[in-house]
Amino acid sequence: EKAFYRDTWAEIDLDAIFYNVQSMKQHVGSHVEVIAVVKANAYGHGDIQVAKTALEAGATRLAVAFLDEALALRKKGISLDVPILVLGATKPQYAPLAASQNIALTVFRADWFEQAIVYAPYEQPLNVHMKLDTGMGRLGAKTKEEVQQMIYAIEQHPSFILEGVYTHFATADEQNIDYFSFQYDTFLHMLEWLSIQPPLIHCANSAAGLRYPDRIFNAVRFGISMYGLAPSQEMKSLLPYPLKEAFSLHSRLTHVKKVKGGEKISYGATYEAETDEWIGTVPIGYADGWLRRMQHFSVLVDGKRAPIVGRVCMDQMMIRLPYELPVGTKVTLIGEQQGDRISVDDVAAHVNTINYEIPCTISYRVPRIFLKNKSIIEVRNAVL
Ligand SMILES: Cc1ncc(COP(=O)(O)O)c(CNc2conc2O)c1O
């Protein structure tokens, strides 16, 4: 039996992941831990495969968005001795479960502890990372009182260990560094409120890690650039070394036909052939995360650019071919063909969004093929 039956798939080049992690490790130095941020199914790249590769390449921790993602990694085989940090909020009643799985939680409210101690003492102590809001305005304590109340609760109960303190930058990927500097200085000031020094102090995401290796304390939370993507357009000219994009997206023509001028294509009959044209049908649509706004963009077929014509359907879309091509011809939506390349950034630009959004929007319906040294080591098909 085959791993998947529809000829549409994403390819994740794990060598690129490995290279990007190793490059960051060299960039930040041996005293800084690389925390591989593998939330949202590793930004759509496959959480367990990216996690394993990042750990092989020298990452020492994993970070996810919420507890379910951390428990999923344990289920998929990430051993207990690999610490996982939940970056989002976790209900206090789940603290003992997290502790039992060596999952560290982000804490930022004193009243969280009031509820968490109800379940104390825990079988295993819970590692907590205290989050400080220096200007991201999302999660985090902002006052000395809050910080001291949390420190007091931690010192009162051996079930809690302050493993880390951190903050998150809102503008580290922008040319102008005023707000970044404001947040960094605020973080320095807030750190003085700590009566106990945790082993880990971290503030950097990819952008800050790449730009300010001397201002990231002792861990970097490495997300977007582990996947080989620049944190922003502005950052591209500031990259200290080249990144290798890991994600590509492909399909194969299911139908080829010649239409005459005046014939219509797809829902709404919005596209009208100008003259005789060769039209190909591609089995990918908005239920795969290739959204309707991708209309008017192009794909690569036989090394040439082929425009998407007519509305993108739920499962299929049509393209105008440069000339007749056989059914089964490979179509590349993101990636390279014969020297031409469509990058994640190109797709993001077409729909006025950021590159982060593209791979993690490619849905569970698209199987992921994992490559190492150019050969397939695994296929993950969430449909079957
Ligand atoms: C707290 C935290 N740390 C680190 C990262 C990694 O950042 P990077 O991918 O730029 O390296 C993120 C990513 N968070 C998000 C990325 O996109 N939207 C977000 O909320 C984050 O939320």
C-alpha cells in the first residue's frame, strides 16, 4: 500500500533544518542553549521530525505553544530527558501532569500559583519560566509586586522550581531598533527584581538571535529561521549568514485540455480564455491551505511559470500551461524547477502576509515527505 494516493505533497529537507540549527549554534556560542520552537506542527514542517533533527544538530530544548503540543511530542517519542517549554498559558490544574512529563510551564500571574498549590506537593517538581512583559503586550508580568509575589510562592513550595525567566520582542525583525532597545533595557531593569537567579534567562527569537548575539543571555528561542526563513523582509539584508529554506510544495497534473478563446474556467466562470489555450488541472485547493487568494499567482511546470486561472476550488485549481504537457507532469507551487524558484516569501508577498503563515497553513490534508541526504526517510499522511 502507498503512503498517499493523491499526488500532492510537501517536502521537508531535514538537512536544511540541521544546517540552520548548527549555524545558529555557532553564531550564538557554546554558552547559549538553542531552544527549537516546534509549535504549530513545527510551523507546518512536521513537529517530531523537526524536533529530532534539531536535537541532533545541537538544540537542547523544545518549545511549543500549549500543553497538548508538548504531550504530543512525548507520545511521538521525545524522551523525558529532553526538556520541553510551553510558551503559552496553561491551566494550573494541569501543572502536576506537566511536571510528570518534564514539561516546563510559562507563568506570569501570582493568582496562577494560588490555584496551582492546591495540587501540591507534586510527585515531580514543576519547572516554571516566569514571563515578563517588556512591551509585547501579550503575556507576562509587568510590576515588581507581581514578580515578587510569584517568587514568594515559588520559594514557599518545593513543587515549583524557577528554571527560567524570559521576555518576547515585538520588533526585533525591524530595521529601527528603538522599541527593541526599549524592551531590552526594560528586561534588564526587571531582572533586578529577581531575588533568585534562574539557570535560564532568555529573550531572543530568531531575529534577535541573528542580530544581537551579544544580547541574548543564555538561550535563544529559535523558530522561523530554523526553517530557513528570514523573520521579515527588512531582516534579509541583516542576516549574518545564509539560511536554507526547508519547505517545498508539489503536485501533478490530473487533466490537460485545449480550450478555445471565449471558454470559461472554474466557479463563477470568472476566467475566459483569450485564444486557444492549454489548461491543466492541479489537485490542490483551499482545504489544503492553498487559499482562494492564491488566484492570479503562478506555479512552476516544466520549469516555466504557469498562472493560476479562475477561482481556486476546495480541492483543485486550474493553471494555463505554456504548451501541451502530459497528465502527471509535476507542478511545483513552492520550490525549484530547472533553475527557477518560487519561495515561501514569494507566496506570502502575493497575499500580503508574512512567511510564517504560509507553511503552517498548509493543512493536515497534504502529506509531508521528509528528506535526508536527498533521500526519503519518512512520509507522514494525516489523512489515512
Ligand atoms: C514566545 C515566543 N518565543 C519565540 C518564538 C519564535 O519566534 P521566531 O519564529 O520569530 O524565531 C515565538 C514565535 N511566535 C510567533 C510566531 O508567529 N506568531 C507568533 O506568535 C514566540 O511566540
